[in-house]
Amino acid sequence: MDEATSARSITLTILLPLIGEGMSLRAMLKMLTLDISVPYEIIMVHDGSPKTTAMLSEISASCPQLKVVVNDQGKGTLSSMNAGVREASGRYILLVCADSVGPVLAINQMVELAEEGYDFISGTRYACGGRRLGGGVASQAFSQVANTVLHRVAGCAFTDATTGLKLFRKDVLTKLNLQTDTKGWVIAFEMALKAQAAGLKLGEVANISIDRICGGCSTAHLDQELGHYFSWFLWAFLNLKACPAAQVQVQPLRLPSN
């Protein structure tokens, strides 16, 4: 199979913007790709530092699905994501927060929903059997309370809008007019809110997220990004009740059978 044919056959691009340090990427990749049922590629986007370049070069030698992309357009998560999306060959793009492991339990279900015609699919740690393990107590409490208020009061279709686990098609990004380019995961929150406002067909899949099991520093940067989260929180209250989701499919946690 030549390279062009191989690229056309890829169903899923797993996109990991590397905005933290110290995590064991090799271990994370093994757990992340344990049970993916469709042809996939992995794109890791980094800033081009010699240390990261050397590490990824070593990993890619034993991982043929891995493609390494250097982001030279900015230092934020949005610019890293855009750099990866431009190089993606998959029909669907799965954005993964490199802090956590656990999407292995949700990936196949997310792809199934996409194949059924859903435009934007989010993981959820707070409904239908989803859970969040590890991480700081304060950040967990903040996340769960904020997402509950957004869902029950502000009219947000998602029970976990802030999670970094999102699946979408390339053309979805052109409909969202994304703005936040900080070094954390506010962009995932903005994407979820704007996907609903754009009238996209939405899905949600329960997932167990295990924060930083592979080491490294948190990439959430909650202390630096609280103002951005609050701005989009207010945006949700002002906009989402006028944009009720036409259709939302929620899938409960489904554990692998073997």
C-alpha cells in the first residue's frame, strides 16, 4: 500500500498537543491505543525544543503510527491543535489531553457516534458511569461543580464541557471561530460551548479519566486560566439557552469485553 492510499484509509487521527513536561509518553501511548478498532494515526505537536525532538524521534522509531509536528505559529494549545489538524489524515480527529489516561475506554464508542453522523462528541467524567481519578482535590471540585451548573442551569448540552477529550471532523473547526490560545485546556471548553451554539449534532461518551498516571506536571494551568474559564462560563449563561441542542446522544461507560 502506497503512502497516499494508506493516508486515505485512516479513520481516526489522535491529536496530542504536548504542552507539559516530564510525562512518560511511551507508557501513555501504550495505554491510549490498547483497543482501537479502526485504522488510526497519532500526531504529537511540540514546540521544536531539542530535548522533545530527540525524545519523540526515539519513540517514533518503534511506533509507525506516530507523526511528529512542530508548531512554530504560537505557544498556545489552539495553535498547536491547528498545526496538528493541518497534517491530519483521519476522517475524525480526537483531541486528547496528555495529562490523563483513560480515553481507551471511550474511543471506539466516540468513533461509532461519528459514523452515525454526530458532528462533535465529548467525553464525560460526570455522567453514565464516567469518573475522574487522581489530580488535585480543588481542581476536581471546581470542575465538577462548574460543569453541573452549566448543564443544569445555563443550558449546556454537555455534562462535562471542560474535559480535554473531544472528537470532531476537520470542517467543524471552521464553524466554531475559536479564540482562546492559552497554554492549557480552556480551548476544549470553548469548543464544546460553540459546538452547541453552532447547532451541531452532539454526542457524549462516558469515560474514566486518570490524571497524570504517567507523571509530569499538570497542563491545566488552572491558576493562570481561571479568568478565561470564567469568561466562557458567563458566555454560556448569556448564549446557550437561546441555542438548545437539537439532538444529544449520551453513551454509558462500556468496559472492554476482554
